Amino acid sequence: MFRVTNNTQDPFHFILTGIPGFEASHIWISIPFCCLYTISIVGNTTILTVIHTETSLHQPMYLFLSMLALTDLGLTLTTLPTVMQLLWFNIREISFEACSPQFFFLHGFSFMESSVLLAMSFDRYVAICRPLHYTSILTNEVIGKIGLAVICRCVLAALPSLFLLKCLPFCGSHLLSHSYCLHQDMIRLVCADIRVNSWYGFALILLIIGMDPLLIVLSYTLILTSVLTTASWTERFRALSNCLSHILAVLVLYLPMVSLSMTHRFAQHASPLVHVVIANIYLVVPPVMNPIIYSVKTKQIRQVIFHFLSQRKVH
């Protein structure tokens, strides 16, 4: 049996996998992927530009939205190189040294997106349940501290997995199941005791994938209770309408994330195509959908975008 550690002089290489059963059609499959990546980059860059240049949008809600756009942009740029080079040029080999930072940033940005959505739910709670204290509670200093806490949380969550994986030997197959490096995928190729890694991964699922949605649900339960007991039907509709974009962003992230996690843990013998499709939906769809959701559903952003477009047409 072939056995190698990550510290040997001969570098260990993984083999990436495209779309199982559709290898001959990769060049055609690259077209929708290229369109989705382009929409994600243009959409999130537009959101960041609009919020940065329009002073009226320098408010807590939009500052959190800019954090979400940065996270989506980071997630897109992390997977884009390996996915497109595989689909366009059939470059499947990737070294451990290149794979490790990709999975670190991949999981880090995923955790960061979850954390930002949690922070945005707190923002909605304060805006609806404590409107008179909104600006005094969510000051720029507080928002900066929340952003720093989100970064620290995600780095500290993803970093131990990187160090634990670097200490383990790989043997046998080099073949990964996706066109990018996922920790769940890489750990399958280790020929050593991986109980520490497995328990740590399970703890992360509970603390992030489990806790964040529960806290978001709690915030919306408090919002709903407050709205139903104190407001008229018109005010109730307006308050819930202001939350709709965030609710859609939460669903777009967590439904594929939970599906991917459950598939890796409980459906290991399912068709490889199932794993690949769910993983690609999880990583590609949220960065594409979030700027569309907020551009369509948020009147202020939509107005600023139309204003910029009209100015360009005049010039």
C-alpha cells in the first residue's frame, strides 16, 4: 500500500474530480459555471461599491450586508481557480500545499457567512424590537467589534482542522470527490486514526451549523412576538417585509449546507453525482443569489443602482 506523510520531500498530490459521468461535456458544463461565477463577482462587487459610495447607506443593516458581500466574494474566488481550470483545461492534479489553504478559506468563508447572517438577524431584532435605541446600540464601533469577532471565530474554527490534517499520513487513493478541496473529502484518504478530526468536525457542526440557525430562529421568534402584540396589520407587514431578504438569504445558505453535511455523514454510498451536485449548489448558489435577493427586495439599493445606471447612460 502506498503511504506518504505531508512532510516528505516528494510532495503529495490530490486528483480533483469534475462532474462524474459527464467528463466529455466539461467544456459545455463550464458555460453555466462561468456565468454563475461572473454573476457572483459582478453582483457582490456592485453591492460593495453601492454601499461604499452612497453615504445614505452607511447604516448598520447595509454595513452587515457589505460583510456578507465580501464573504460571498471570498467564497467565489476560493473555488473559481480549481473548478474552471478543471472544466476548461482538465487540470486535475493539486498539491497538498495548494489544497490545504483552499479548504481552510473554503470552510472559513462558509463559517463566516453563517456568522454574518447571525449578526444580521441581531440587527433585524434591534431594528424592529428596539427601534428607538437602534443607532445607539449598533454604533460603528459595535459593528466593527462584531466584524472582528466574526473573523476571529471563523479563523479559530477552521485553523485546528488544518493543523490536524497536516499531521496525518495519506495512503492509497489520491482521488477527491469534487473539483475543490473539502476537509470532509480529504480526511477520507487518511490512513490513520481520525477520531479527533471527526469529533472536532462534529463539534463545529453543532456550534456553527447547529447553533447559528437556532439563534436566528430565536431572534425571529422574538421579532414575530413583538410585531404581533404591538403593531397594526400594516406595520406588521412592513416589519416582516423588511426581514424577507434576510430570511431568503438564510434559507439559501442553510438548506444546501445541511444537505451537504448530512450527505457526507449519512449517505456516503449515494451516487457520486448526488454529492457533487449538492456541494456545488452549497458553494455556488448563495454567492450568486444573495446580491440578487438584496438588489430586488431592498428598495434603497435598487434605487441607487438604477441611479448609477442612468448616470452612465447620460454620460
